[in-house]
Amino acid sequence: MNYKFWFDNCCGFKPAHDLETLRYGIQRRLINLRDEYGSTALMLCVYSKWHEGAEELVKAGADTEVRYFRTGCTARYAAALSKDRRMAKTLVDGGANPDAPNYWAITPRRWLPDAFAELPIRPSPLPEPHIQNAEHLADHHHPSFQIPDTTERVSLAQLRQLNTKYFFLSN
């Protein structure tokens, strides 16, 4: 099933921002569906500053703590980063934690401290990284891990072939 309509309604080059399409997706239980990057409709509403869509999703019970795969950022983090106080309030009213860090221990409270000043501090542990590929692995473990350059990758492939041949000859 292609859910492009769901994500395009909330964000993209020309988001439709159609509440009826959003409600249709909510009825079909697409509320926390993630795209290939880990974004949900709620995150995309935050990115495109569609307040009515975000309010509708929060009211329907969207998970405010879902994280973007690459950075570990949540919808609330994106709202704080863009200094969108109305969106940040909507998300916090929906249960979002302003002290939940991204993968580098930076919290929404750090970006928008006065918007969360009246809320008690809730220290939260770092999230587990979502390693999707070597690039994410390198980002998370840099500088102790780096993607090998082409020459090194070729030599590793040749070594792997040699090891495979040796394994079959020795058995």
C-alpha cells in the first residue's frame, strides 16, 4: 500500500494540509506510521508549521515521543528548534517531554527554555540509536568509527574473498 498521500498531506514541496485527509488517515490507524526517515505525520506537521493538523493528531493520541531515525529528534524538538511556541505548547499538552534528548544529549528545553520554564524538569536517558546504515553508524560512533575510503573497501573485499576461498579449501 502506498501511503504517500498521508505524508504529502502534512509536509513536502506542496503540502495539502487537508483536515479531511488527515482524519481519514487517523480513522485508518495511520497516526504513528513512519516514512523511510522515521518521520510521522505529527513531525511533518511540525516541520511545515501546520498547527491545526498537529492539534488534530495530538487530540487523536499521536505518539509525541517518536524519533527521527538519523538524529533522534522528536516533533517537540523540531518545534523548539524552530522556536514555534504554539506548536511546542500543543505537543507538551499532548504529553511530550521537553527534557527528552536527541542522540547528542540536546533537549528541546535547551533550545526554547522560556517556553518550558513552568514545567518541572524530567531528566531522561539518552535514546538508543537507530542504526540504519553505515552512515548512521559513523555519525553515532564518530570518531571511533569512520566509513572506510574506496581503496580500503576494495582491499577489505579482496581479503574477504581470500578468506572465503581458504574456508572452502580447508573444509
